[in-house]
Amino acid sequence: MGEISLLNEAISALGIMMDPTRIMFLLFGVVIGLVLGVIPGLGGLVGLSLLLPFTFDMNPYTALAFLMGLQSVTVTSDTIPAVMFGVPGTVGSAATILDGYPMARKGEAGRAFGAAFTASVVGGLWGALLLGISIPILRPVMLHIGSPELLSFCVFGLSLAAVLSGGSPLKGLAGACIGLMVATAGDDPQTGTLRWTFDSLYLWDGLPVVPLALGLFAIPELADLAIQNKSVAAGHEGEKMDIRKGQLRGAKDVLSNWFLVLRCATIGAGLGSVPGIGASVIDWIAYGHAARTEKGAAETFGKGDVRGVIASESSNNAKEGGALVPTIAFGVPGSASMALILGAFLIHGLVPGPDMVTKRLDVTYTMVWSVAFANIFGAGICFSFAGFLAKIAVVRISILAPTVLAITFVGAFQGSRQWGDIYALLIFGFIGFVMKRLRWPRPPLILGFVLGGLVERYMFISVERYGATWIWERPVVIVVFLITIWGIAMPAIRQYRENRKAGNVREAGAWGFKPSGINPDFFFTLVVMGLFTASLVISSGWEFGARLVPQVVGWTAMIFLTLYLFLCLFYTRGVRKAAMRDGSGRTAAQSADQSDAHFDIVVDFGDMSPAAIFKRAVIYFAWLLFFFGSAAVVGLLPAMFLFLVGWMRFWGRETWKMTLIIAVVMWGFCYFLFHKILIIPWPQSVVGDMFPVLRTMNDINLF
């Protein structure tokens, strides 16, 4: 098919899209997608499930425009809670937290929004463009990619754990192993072995990513705000008045980093086209790429560098275009959301495969234009309301924290809609809090978790079919592994060269027993080693297919952790000395900051004593347990109301009037959204079991 014919089809599809009715439905889908992206735990999957039945009576063009309008922008508005609260609206915005949230705390929420929304629309348009030109040529290429190649891509993604760990690569690699091990929980697809289920039906299908992501990131960040008892942008209220100026500055940041945007958008589109990878990992890979390649990233990423926001946001919007490639060309959904898009194909009599890139290019390019228009409309709406949204950063924490926590609890329940989701949220919330206090990077854990299922599937197939020869007999695998090794070594090499060029050197490290190495971090590492030891012993008795990944991951983690403990106890790192010259030419050796780069959110508690921090942390988690306990007794929605009233009135010291107004508004919002519109099957409670008749009454089915 010639280029002229493709261009004519694209222009014809543009004419189809310009129908006013079709544009109206596209906008409607965009608005719904933006709302769902803001609420933690929801996202495109929930929205598509909700809207799919309404498309039966539409023509294919309108139906797909409606659905793609929603799906394309949930990763645009999910930036809002990520920047404002450090809470991922969807799993695709988790990496945005690392720099977006520190920017908000420095009074630069407007700039973060401007950069994020601009990068989103550019990334989305770039992804749509790549989709439009790649569909006819990618089919033969993708047919030659097998399990060994896909496994090598996953190993490359896991190698980013070293980069996302900053100055603690061994901790990061061990954290990635924790994520991989957690991902193996459930019914093994090869042998049917139940792994790490602890006799719980909830874990038979594995742990959902939603409660894990919210637990690791949302609970610890809200804990820090509650402990500080300050608003998000405390001390920077005056800087937040001119939000429009901040947005323009963020947009200029994107333009000045245009090559980074295109690189990360290409990564997003490329990885999005690999079935199964999805939004959960793409933003981390793009963020890790930026951390490796951008100048000075080791010192500024994770502390409010706008380039981190740009990298994450440009990639997660571009992935929608990439995910459509296997969906359209092969009938293989590139993500869970694309599986519902595939369902829409079948509803409207469209057969994915060769016909979609030959006979039905009008439909295919209509989807391309839908993605492009949706990104433009979504970014425009977000830009318009960013000034209002940024003001949330100065809301009192006594109001903000319980409100966001209440939505987080209900959002986490969307993982599998079982009590186990709330258990997982609390458990990983506590683990995330401890990891943050001990400077264990959390991004590698979520990276390992989201790649765990893919690693296991591709490793089993590769070993069963090719033995060990897949490592050295597949050219693509060899090239990817070489790139991986180079990527791990490159940041250290470049940092060494920059230090030499600037005259910065490190003193030689010293070997010898270090009593200070026996600290809380040391004991936490021992606990983690104990868990991996137990996993190795337990999994050794399983069938080969079930024990393959747990054994490989377990022994790998033990090597990293043993080496880390050895260095903690017997190696003292040299202090960096900087050659500094003043106007007289005097040179002085000065000890620089000994804290290494740490690509995670760091909070300064100021002059608060450790005892005060510990006391407030205990109170914070006690309130979370109160929410959980009361939900078990009276139901999740009634417990939300009790939690909001209790926190704001008795810990936050808000007036009864303010407390009741906010509690009633929030409860009413969640009731109509989750109960009336989404029709959530709420978990059982003691009161509901005592009065089962209440559960049969639709209007008051809250128990």
C-alpha cells in the first residue's frame, strides 16, 4: 500500500472524526476519563467497563471515539493527585510523584502541572503519529519477536532498579527482587501450585497492583503530611498565586527539553506495543532512562526536577498509541484496557488483524485521530482548571489528609473488591513507610512487581523450549543484554568523568569493622534476608515450573543483601572533596553532602524530635486501623463517614460545622459514584450479616 493511499485514508478518517456528534461523544469520554484519573484506584479499565454497554447502538466510528476519548486521558489527569498529594491517581503516574510532589511542596505546583500537561499532549500526539505510520510495517517485525526477546526486554526494565535506587543500587536491586517474589503469589499457571497464598482465596489470583501501589506511595506520603501537620505547600503560599505563570514556565521546560520528550514518548509507544507490559511499568522505564541520560540527574532527580515529570508524563500518554498496535494488527490486547477495546471491536463487527490495516483503515485512522484529539482536549481542560487545583496545596492537612485517605481506601478496594484489598493496602502502606524512613527506594519494588508475571511467563517458555542456549543464540537478546550492562555502568562512568572535570574527587574508602553499621537498616535487611531464606526453603519442594522464578529471584536477592550487609559492617565510604576556588585563587578541600542521590521523596521534619515523629506516626496508623475496624463492623461507606468526622474533629481540631460539611459532601460523592453509578459490590460487615435484609434494599445497601 503506497504512501499516497495511506495519506488519503488518514485524511478521509479526519473528515469522519469532524462530525459534530462524534466530537461531542469524544469530549464526553474525555471528561469522564479526566474525572476517573483524578480518583486514586480508578482508571481507564473501570471507565471502559462502565461505558462499553452504552456503545451498542452507536456506529463503530462514534463508539471507538467515545471509548478512546476516555482511555487516552486518564493518564493526563492522574497527574493532579500525584503532584498535589504524592498519591498516584492511576499506576501510570507513580513515577510522576518522585519529582512532581516535591515541586508542589516547594510551591511549584503550577510549573509541574504545566510541564506534565504539555508533555502529556506532546507525548500523546507523538504516540498517535507513530501508531499511524507504524501499523503497516510493524506486523512482520513483531511476528519475529519470541519469548527470549521479550524476557530480555524485561531484564532491561529490571536493570533500571539500579538507576532508580540512586546511591543505593544494592538496596534497589534487592527491592526489585522483593517485587518479583511478591508477584509470584497465587496459582502457578504452569503447574497449578499455590504459592504464598497463606490459605487465603484472595491471593489465589495474585495480588492486585492497585492496593500495592497505593500502599507503597499514598499511605507513606500522607503519613509525612500528618506528622508534619502542614499543608502540602506550607511556607510557599505566596508563590502559588500566579499559577498561570507557573504553567507557562512548565510548558517552556517541555519545549526546551523536546528531545527528552520525544525519546520518552518513543519508549512509551514502543513498550506499549508489547502485549502485557502496560502503564504500570512504562513510566518507570522512561524515568530511569532520563535518570541515566540527563546531565546532573543524579543530584536533582527525586528532589523536584521538572525533567522527571516530563519523562514520566510524555511516556505514559504515548503508550496508548503503542498499545493499539497489537490490538489492531493481531487481535492481541496490549493492556487490560485494550482487551475491552477489543470487545468493542467484536460488538461492532470489526475483526482485528490484516483487514484492519488493509480494508478497514478508515476505522483504524479514526482511532488514531481520536487519540490525538483526546490528548489535545484533555490537556486543554487540565490547563484551564490547574489554577483552581493548585490551591488544594494550601488546604489545612487536618482536612486534606482524611479526605484523600478516605478516597484511597475506597479506591484500593477496586483491586479485586475483596477485604484482602484493604489488608494489602495497610500492610504495604506500613512497609512503604518503613522503607522510606530507612531510605530503601520504593520504585524498584513496584517495578519488580509489575514485571514479575511477564518475567515468569517468558523465562519458563524460554527455558523449556531453548534450554540455556537462548542467552547466546538469539542476536536480539545479546544486543539487549549488552545495552543493559552498558546502561547500568554508564551513570557511574559519566559521574566519575564529571567529577574529574570539575575537580571533585573522593577520598579512598576504609576497610574495617564499623559499629555504626548495626542500626535499624541493618536489622531490616536481616528480616528481608530471613524472608528470602524461608522462600527458598519452601519453594525448593515445588515442581520445576513453580520453583523456577522463586529460586532464581531468591538466590539473586541473597547475593545482593549479603554484599550490602558486608559493606555496611566493614566498609566506610570516602568523603567527597571539592576543589573550590575563590576570587583570590585559594583552593580549599571541603566535605560535600555525604548523602547519595536518592530517587525517592525525602521529607525534612525540621527540628521535630524522633520521639514526636514516632508518636504521631503511631497515631496516624491507629486512625487507619480504626477505619479498617469500623468498616468491618458497619461497612466501608459508613466507616468512611465515621473516619472523616473522627479525624477532623478530634485530631485535626476542626469545628463541628466544617467537619460535618466536608464529611457529608465526601460521603455523598462516594455514595453516588461508587454505589449508584459504578454499582460496587461492597464487602460484608458484621452489621450487614446481622441484618441481611439491608443488603437486599438497593437504596440503602451500604452494609
